[in-house]
Amino acid sequence: MPFSEKLRQDWAPILFFGIVITIKTYYLIIYLNSNEDLWGLLWDIGHIEDYGRGAAFYLTGGLTSMLYYAIALAFDTLVFFSFIIRVKARERPKGFRENVFPLITVFVPMIGFTLLIIPQVRQFVPGYSATTLNLLREISPIFPFYMNMAGLLAGLLGTAFSIWALSYLRHSFGLRAAVRELVTTGPYRWARHPLYAGEIIHILGIAILSGKPAGLYLFVVAVALQVVRAKIEERKFLSTVPEYRAYRDSTGFLWPSLRRAR
């Protein structure tokens, strides 16, 4: 399908992804240019103990924040380009559930987490309560370090897994519930929605790195939306692709099913 036709049919999501990527790139550049102390510590990391105990925590927090921006930007860029190269649908989406709901599934968490990284918005978002923070400090005085590392690892793992799944999905990628090619290779050999599993892990990492309760609330909403979206797609495939029923019965939903594998 020519790009001009793709642009004509799906100009709204393409424009949206372009705007989101532009905003995140802008704030990443600002962050990189406004942290001279962070770069000074990084260049002199061999003597970081000379700056006091807090320097290591400051450096860790700064780097994880930077990687949080970069991970979110990389994932959105990947989705944007995968959306552009997809092939024409064999069966187009119909109705609200197949046309609009999948877009809500994508845009709600994306808009929410994008707002959480904008400083002008973030400063008005409530943080964790003093009781919660004191409890975490009792568990470990350096809990921010562990939380940042957990969020970073989850974000990286989810992004890597999503890239792997997307490399097999290729031209069948789409935002709305449309039938293109049934992919049963790579991670799709064992699970029907590995891309969504990767996105869920990725979003969990971003929710942790956001450092706000709102991030965890968004994560719960995102998971629920993804599950409903996957069910809508499965219903579409069951009604249009005869071999999908056998494929569904032999694979897991988001991750491999040990029972079905046996």
C-alpha cells in the first residue's frame, strides 16, 4: 500500500505519534543540556566518593531519568515506523470496538505517561505519601536506587521483547483490529499476543520510573485495556481466518501455556 494512501487513511494516528515523538525528543534534549552537574559526576565517576555519599544516588537518579526518557521515546518511535510499513488489511476494522477502542488502548497510557515526564505537569501530580516513603526507608535506606533499577530493567526488557515480537509481526502490525497475515513464527509460535506482553512489561518499567502513584494507576488501566483489545482482535480473527481457532487452541494468550505445550 503506497504511503500516500496510508497517510490518507490513517493520518490521525500517524500525526499523533509524530507529535508525541517530537515532544519527548524536545524534553530529552532539554534534560541533557540542563544537567551539567550530572555530566561532571559521570566524567569523574572514578572519584565519585570525593563528592560525598549523596553523589552516587544523584548520579543514579539522573541517569535513570535520562534512560526513562530514552526508553519511552525509542518505543514510540518503533511503533510509529512499524505502523507506516504495514501491508493493506484483508479485513478492515468495523464499528467502535474495532476502530476506536484499540486507539484508546494506545493513546490513553501514552498521553498519560507523556504528561508525567513534562516538568510543568509533573510538579502538580501528587507523590507517594510520607507513610509510604517511611515504610520504604525502613525496608532499605537506598530504596530509590532499587526502584530505579527495577524500573529501568523492566523497561529495557519490555522494549527488547517488543522489538523481538515486532520483528516477526512486521507488515501485519496495526493499531486497529484489522486482519492482515496470521503470524505463527518467533514468539507467536508459543503465544498469540507477545507484543502486548512486551508492552505491558515496558509500561510497568515506565510506571516505576515515573516515581508517582499515578504511574501505577495508569499501568493497571493500560493492562486492562490491552487485555480487552487482544480479545477484540481474537474475535475478529476467529470470524475471518479459519485456521485461527486451531492456532488459538495450541498457544497461550500473553505468554506460553505450559498445559497446551504439553
